Amino acid sequence: MMAALTAARAGATVTLYEKNDRLGKKLRITGKGRCNLTNNCDLNEFLSNVPTNPRFLYASLSRFSTADTISFFEEAGVPLKTERGKRVFPVSDRAGDIVAALDRRCRAAGVCIRHDRVTGLLIEDGCACGVRLGSSLEEADAVIVCTGGRSYPMTGSDGDGYRFASAAGHTVTPLSPSLVPLLAKGKLCPSLQGLSLKNVALCVKNTATGKSVYEDFGEMLFTHYGLTGPMILSASAHLSDVSSGGFEAIVDLKPALDEKTLDARLRADFAKYQNRDLINALDDLLPQKMIAPLIGLCEIDPRKKVHSVTREERERMVKTLKGIRIPLCGHRPLDEAIITRGGVSVKEIDPKTMASRIVRGLYFAGEILDVDAYTGGFNLQIAFSTAVAAGLSAAYGEA
């Protein structure tokens, strides 16, 4: 929609082909239906949140920045707000408002919207000259491919664009999930299934080197297969080889307290509940669902009277509260990822125009490119910025 609108405003006659029965199907579910459409940060901070090919995006983000995105939607009648982590959302918390604004602007600019499935590109003499719609052909002076990646295929992003790119002679780098829930070994996560933790600290370590590869503070969720939630999804972007089993997540349940202060807190609770069984004395400190598993990790009899808990056992509890270790062993499938890692090689794309270096008149924008970022609105901004570059270039015939 952004590419089509931009090209139409630049004077081109534009047809947008959408295979779904309505526009923005994937956009409607982003940010849990709230649509975290960008991040209110400067260019350098933005690029620091792009682990894959950040330099490629410098030109397009300079041309259409996060501030430009904010202005665009507010001028389109969608008031925005900035939340924790500089994440930008519509004030309404409705992703549908973002889709509706783009839809309105496209139609007002004269974009012809057709709900047809493109089955291939028309390429003659090294030049893109239209698209195939099954048995029919539609001619054009330029073609922009904005099909998304292969995550959430039920929304339509089922990998068509990679097939188009490959058929045109482009290299598609290996595809894998990013911003995806992680799998964990052991029985701890299944025993805590459904438990959501807030204000905890996460550290993901390489078990071979002992080095931290990701650290964060915020929210996470236990599932029957492992871990998910905002921090976990962000961590996954740093773990391309997590299936090797060489990583562990370390969760600090009480990051605001050092070990000495936490021990004092435990002693105070033990004094308060000294005649209770241990399993019935931790409700002030932990969610109910966490108590039994944590005592199990500490290898203490849950029916032991609080006044009988030894200093050594209390120290084990403090150590465990400050660092529950969860071995990681993989990730959920690409279908469940927020974005796709990999895509059309940026070596074959002009970063200023998004034009193919292989086929004249062919442009790419968005997740189909081999660029991906962390959570926080960065990936949608990449889509908007590359779409604006592609739309302007296609309209003006820039290569």
C-alpha cells in the first residue's frame, strides 16, 4: 500500500494486486492487533536494532524516516502515542486504523486495487514488463514486489515473492524464523505453562564460551514447549543457531534486589510464616504457580517447616531466584515467527532506489529483502521506508 500510494502520488498509474479478499491482513494482527508501526528514535539508534544488513537501509531510512512515518499517519487522521522503548502505536490501539488510513490514501491517489493472485513476473530482454495472473497477462512499465516473507502464511505471506525473485535470477539467502518463541529442555517450562512474568531480567548465554549474547528486562511467558513473550522474541533474533543446544536462558526473578537484600527479604518472610510448610510460605514473594517448581529446583522438601530451613538451603533459594537456568534447544517453526530472516540478497538491490541490479524495471521492498530487525516497530518502518524508495523510483523510472 505504501509503495502503491507513493508511486501514484508521483504521477504513475498504479495497480495494486492483493491476493487476499482485503488489504493489510498481516498488518491487522501486528502488535497483538495494536500495530507497533515504528520506533520514535534517531537513525543511528534505529540501525543499531537491525542485525542483518543495516548499512543497506541507510539511504531509504534517511529518505523516509521514523518521524516521516509518524507525520504521515497523523496527517492521515490516526493520532499516535509513544510507549515504553519508544514504540509507536495508534492512540486507539487498533491496527485496523493504520490499514484504513493506507487504504483511504491509496484510493484517493487513484490506485486501482485488484484482488487477484499474481502467479509470476513477465520479464523480456532483461526487463520487467508486467505480471501473470494465472492464464492472463497484465503489462506494466515497472513492477514492485512487496509480498512479505514466509511467516504467518495464513495472512498471505507464503513465500510467493521468493519464487518470483528466484525466477528473475535473484539470489534468495537461506530462510529461517526470527522473532520467534524458543524451545526449552526439561520439565520446568511445561510445569509453568501459562505463567506470565513481568519486570524480570533475562540473560541468554552461550554455554560453550560463557558469554552473554542477549540481555533484557521486561516480560516473558512459559509455554508447554518453552518460552515466549517480548523479551524471548527479541532474544531469538540473536540466536540463529539455537537448535545446536549451545544456549541457556537465565531468568532473574528479582532483578531489583541484590543477593544480600533478597536474603533479608526471605528471612523476613520466614519469620512471618515460621510455623508453616515451606511451600505455603512464599506467596508474598512469588506467583503461586512458581512456588513448587522453584522449591524443586532448590532440592528442598516442600513440606519442611520454615523454621527448619537451613542457611545453606536459604542461600540455594536466593541463588535460584536470581538465576533460573533454562537450557534452550530450538525455536518454533517459521509459520509462527513474526518475521523471516533471509530473503532477496541486498547485494543485488540498489539501496537508494530498491531497484534490481539484474532486471530493469523490477523493484523490491519490505520483508522480502534480506534485512530484519528486533521487535519495537523497526520491521514495519523498514517496510515503509523501502516501499517509499521503491515507489518513487518505479514512478520516475530510476534504476
